[in-house]
Amino acid sequence: MQNPWLHKTIKIIGLIGFSVSIIVITFNILRSIYGPNQKKVLERLKSEFVKINKPANASIVSEKYTTAIDKTSIDITYLTPSNDKEIQDYYDGELKRNRWVLVGQRKIYDWGRDLGGKIFTYNKLDLFVDMQYSGDRKGYGWTYSFFMKPK
């Protein structure tokens, strides 16, 4: 006598295996189509990034270059003794010199607390830069971050 639960379990396992196979195949097809294109996007981001000089007193804390479908970006954090206003003034001039346009700014909060953090967003053609200033945060190990991505 056959166990009906065993038969159903085998069917479910087969269906799950088939579904996972379809997902993996789809992901690999999309990666092969968009992957090389994202490398070109990252190269374009890098070519724009190298035109923007950092302040002389700023040191890089971390660098992250990401290439993924719809997530290609450059994310760099810096440490500097300069205050937010000095950093903003510096980058405002540096970005405008390279034809970037300020398109927005907003305050950011740390668990609902206003510590003076802000984000300034710049645009150039189909690229965006977010300059995030940490404000009065202590112990984060960085003063500001530079995040560049395509539209």
C-alpha cells in the first residue's frame, strides 16, 4: 500500500525544484544581458567621479563600487575636520564646476533625532549624486559620504 503523503511530498519537492531552476535560469539570462552594460555604467560613473576633487583635508574611510541590475553605484565615505557648511560649500563649487546642478536637499534623522544631518542631491544628465553630511553624529567614523548612481 502506497503512502498518499509521500506521493504529494514528492510532487511538491519536484515543483519547488522546477521553480528554483526557472528562477536561476532567468537570473542568469538577465545577468548575461544586463551585466556587461552595468560594467559600462560603472566605468562612466568612475569617469565622472575622478573629475570631482575631494578636499585636501579629507581622507577616505570606505569605498564601495557596485555593479548590479538597476543598482550600479559608487559609495565613498570620508573623514574630515571640516564642518558641514565648509564641506557643502566646497562640493557645491566643485560639482558646479563640473556642470552638476543642485536639485534638492533634505534633513535626515537618526532614530527620529535631528543631529544636523542633511543630504544634498545633484544631477548631471542621467546621473545623480547624493552628498550626505553626518551632522553632529559622534562615533560613526565618517563625516560625509558621496553616493553616485544613474537615474
